[in-house]
Amino acid sequence: MKDARLRVRSLVTALVLLLITSFTVRAQEGDGFLSDLHNFRVNNYIALDAYYRFSASGDTETLNEIVASINAANESMNSVADSTAGVLSGEQVESLNVEFDKFKDLMRSNINDVRNTGYPDLRLVSDMANQALSMNQVASEMYAVARESAEVATAQRVEAARSAAVTMAQMMAKYSARTHSSVSQTFQGSSNDIPLDEQAKQFDAFLSQITKGGAQGPLKAALDDLTSKWEFIRGSYINYNDNNVAFVIDRYSKGILRGLETTIGLLRENA
């Protein structure tokens, strides 16, 4: 009888360990899936920001920025498609891939216009801007569905940092469009667009959530750097002015994106 009880207890213990291991693996896969979706959204807007600068200069270095960002988004999309997390259906993932293909085709056409004629086709640029908004909406909806079904309790500060990064990437692209007069109206035709000053206030709220709570060591340094950089350029996003130095805004914005990436990593490590 005693041996039987021991065998039962051992089987129960093994089953519990198996369930814990299985849950941990699914949680890790789900978290990786969310991370890929997040990176996909950010990199597409970084590519859009680079395009607007390229449309004004035709600069090879800026073109390389577009290519690098599209490649990064492509890697994230492939990771989402190849994921074994089982978070979204194949049809859902394919719908996002279709939107991404449309965006890449428009980006390719717009780049070729600038290279061949020296200036952008405003209709195609507007189509690309609207496609970016539409694609981001699909990706955002999928991210929300994935969070609910991935069995991953992502930390509130991590989610705030990811939202802040997407918002900053969108703001960068919009600011870049405004700076280059030939494409300054490309964000004006969509009812889904949010004005720059409102997005800046959204970023304020996200940053407040990220910095809430204790922080020490590298995390504190990262948060202090984020806050400092944002304070330096916040006024330029709240009150757009043609006299602002665009390359400084772009450089600091990219610094904030890098800082948010570091912060997300540190928050996930400390979770």
C-alpha cells in the first residue's frame, strides 16, 4: 500500500512538473511572438521615416536605412509566420503578410520614382502612408488578440514601453513627412491619423507608466536617459515649427527608440 502511494505521488509530481514546463515553454513562445509583432510595427515606421528623408535627398545612405528597416520587418514577419506558439491562425498571419507585401510594393515603387525622376509621386506616397496606417492597425489588432490568448502575463511597464516605441516611430515618420514640403500632406488623408501633438501627449502617458515604480542600476540609467532625451525634443513634437532642426529631432528620436529597446530588455529580465 505504501509503495502504491509513493508511486501515485511520484506520478502526480511528474505530471505537475510536466505541466509547469509546458506552460513555461508556451509562455516563452507567446512572449517571443509578441516581441516579433512589436518589432514588425516599429521597423515599418522607421522605414517610412527614412523614405521621407530619402525623397528629399536621394541619398544612398538613407536608402540603406530603408532597406535595413524593411529587412528587419521582414525577419519579424517571417518569425511570426514560422512561430509554433499557436497564438494566431494561419489565415490571420497571412492577412498581415498580404498587407506587408502591399506596403513593400508601394515602398519599392516610391523609391524607384525618386531614383528615376528625382522627386516623389505624391499619389503613390499618400497610398504608402495610408497603407502603413492600415497595416499597423491590423498588426495592433493581432497583437491584442495574441496577448489575450498567448497565456503570457506581460508586465504593464513592458507594454507601456512597447506602446511608447510604436508611438515614437509613428511620430518620427510624421515629423519627417512634415519637414519635407513635397510630401507634407501624405498623412492628412486618413481619418485614423492622430495629430502630432496628441501623439506626444500619449507618449507622455506611456513614459509616466514606464518610469513608475522603483529602478536601480542599468534600468534607472536607461529611464533617466529616456526622460532627458524626450524633454529635449518634446516641445518640437507638441508645437511643430519649420525652424526646428529636423536632423536633431530625428537623432534624438532614434536614441529614444534605442533606449526603449534597452528598457524593454531590462524590464523583461527583471520580471
